[in-house]
Amino acid sequence: MRLLIMTDVKTELRRHALAKRDLVSAQEAQAAAAALSRDGLALVDEAAALLRLDAPIVSVYWPIRSELNTRPLIDALADKGYRVTLPVMHKVRHPLVFRDFTPGDDLVKGPYGLSEPAPQCAARDPDILFSPLSAFDRRGFRLGYGGGIYDATLSELRAKKNVVAIGVAYSFQEVDHVPTEPHDQRLDYFLTERERITIV
């Protein structure tokens, strides 16, 4: 019964947040993408120093639907010399694979209809990971899209090395409390069009 109630709460939170996100105007989306590019690049610089890595591998999602647009951030990271990867989804509730991407590379449609690097692109484990989400809270928890993919991914990556995880969202996607389960992974930061939220 408790699991059913939690599922209902998550479903309603997700539905409400995504409905609001779909109402973002083109002008608001463009301004948010510019802010993310600026603030995301600065955060990667700081995270690289925190991890003591001169050349960290950075994973950035390729935006779909009304997700906050990461393409200017990808361009900014590549321009500064960071190695960028994009996530590749191959199975629900299983960890993502990350493949090299350089702006201008052709993307292919994956088995779930997402734009992904081609299979021949090298796979690498990221040190810094940007994650999309439906909702988030200031404890560091995110509500995804229901597949458990980023939780499984972070669990696997963190078993191997230190990883900095950054959630990306509009400020209105913040909620007081994201319902959590034992497998849920906390993020280290959230970036919105208005601010950086530090959890660590």
C-alpha cells in the first residue's frame, strides 16, 4: 500500500512539473539555455578542481521535448577543450552508457527514439554528469521520468570513482520534498535559470 501511495505521489508531482515546463516560452527557454551555458561551464571548472582532474570527462544530456536546452552548454564545454559524452540508453532501469560527442557529429536514433552518438563512438565513464529531471528538492533528490536510469547509473559510477552529479531544471520544478526510496541517488548540485543550489 505504501509503495502504491508513493507511486501516486510521484506520478502527480511529475505530471504537474512537466505540464508547467511545457508552458515555457521560446524567449524564456533561450534565456535559460544561455544561463545554463554560462553557469554550467563555471561549475564544471570548479568541479574539475574539486576532483583534481585536468581533463575530466563531462556527460551532458541531449535535450528532448521541453527540457532545458543543453546544446549551448555542450558547445561551450567543447570550445574550452573538455571531452564531452552523451548518454546512450539501452535498457530501462539499467545504467546508461556514455559515448564521445563533438559538436557537429551526426547523431543516430537509439532504440528508445533518443538522439545518441553512433555505436562506433568511444564509450567512457564521466567524471561530471548533467542530468535532466521532472522535479527536485534542496536535499539533493531528483524525480526523474520513472525509469530509474540515472539512479542505476550513478550507483554504478560511484562504485568506481568520485563523480559530481548536477541536476538541470527550471526553478519552478523545485518542490518541498521529493518522495524517495532506498535506491535513489542524491545529486551534488542543481542548476536552474536563476541559481546554483549546492548540496555537498
